[in-house]
Amino acid sequence: MSDVKLSVIYYSATGTIHKMARRLTEAGKQAGAEVRLRQVAELAPEEAIASNAAWSQHFDDTKDEPKATADDVVWADAVLFGTPTRYGNVASQLKQFLDTLGPQWQQGLLADKAYAGFTASQTAHGGQESTLLTLYNVLIHFGGILVPPGYTDPLKFTDGNPYGVSHVTGPNNDAPLTDAEYAALDHMVQRVVRVAGRLKGEG
């Protein structure tokens, strides 16, 4: 699958989604893909960011990382989108990026790619599934090929999310990723790269 191009495009406020994105990037490379890791631009006002120490620290730590552009989606054979849960929905920062892709959508440049998503919330029933399903509504409009992990490996019965990969950060928003999440992230990217390779071969 060395010819598969994978973009991992994400928004992260305090760092959890960033850590998940980095794991997906490394696992994608190990699966043989050429990978781009891209952060979408921050939209929140400075006073909102400054009000949360973890948010402010993560913003400073990642402000020089490459920012996502439409080309990062057009270039890719597969795209993994990451977002924290916001009231059971996609974070506005990622949604704004998706909303800028109208010209590429109109040209059919977003279709026929393999897509999946990942997310995190503070609580176990904090809208993880609805966030991923809302994200997938957009990808359906793209004409994308949804490649959720489902229960295609026994490890998914531990991780427990067939829609993508998710993590519960806890009430203090600082619970670390566990081996279960890392295994689920590895499995998802391996599956997406494999399916993208098949789609590309059939094209």
C-alpha cells in the first residue's frame, strides 16, 4: 500500500485529539502510506483560549504546525478527520474548514476517497457517536466512501466504538490514552489504508 496517500486532519483544543492524530500518522506510515498530518486553524478568541491553561498551552505548543488546506483533502486517497465533541457535534473549527471545501466538492474532487473519524469527550456518553455520525453526514455529501472500523477485529469489543475511535478524557480532561485506544487507532488506520489501496487499484 505504499502508493496510498493519507491525510490526518484534526482540531484539538487541549491536546487529546492531537495525540490521537499523531498515533494515526505513525500507524499510517507503518501501514505503508504517505501521510500528511494537518491541524485546522484555531477560530476561538484569545480571551477564550487564555481562560483555559491547557488550551492556551496546547495552542502555543502547536501554533507552528502545518495548517490544513483544501489540497490536503484533494491530494489524499484517504482522509481521517479528528474533532473533540462539542455538544454532540463537530467542533466549529473543523466544521469551518469543511465548509470551505465547496469549490472542491462542486468539482467532484472529494468523492471516492476512504474516510473515517475520531473524537473525544469528557464523559462516557458525552456525544461521541453523534459527533462521528454528524461528521459522516458531511462526508456522504462529498460522495466519500465511509470506512468505519465496525466490529472487524476483536479489539473493537474492548474499545467499543464501531463508528470510529473515541476517548473519554474524564472530568478533569486529563485521562491519558490507553492501550485499548492505541490499538483501536492502529486498526482503524490500517483498515482505511487497506481499503483506500483497493479503491485506488480498482480505479
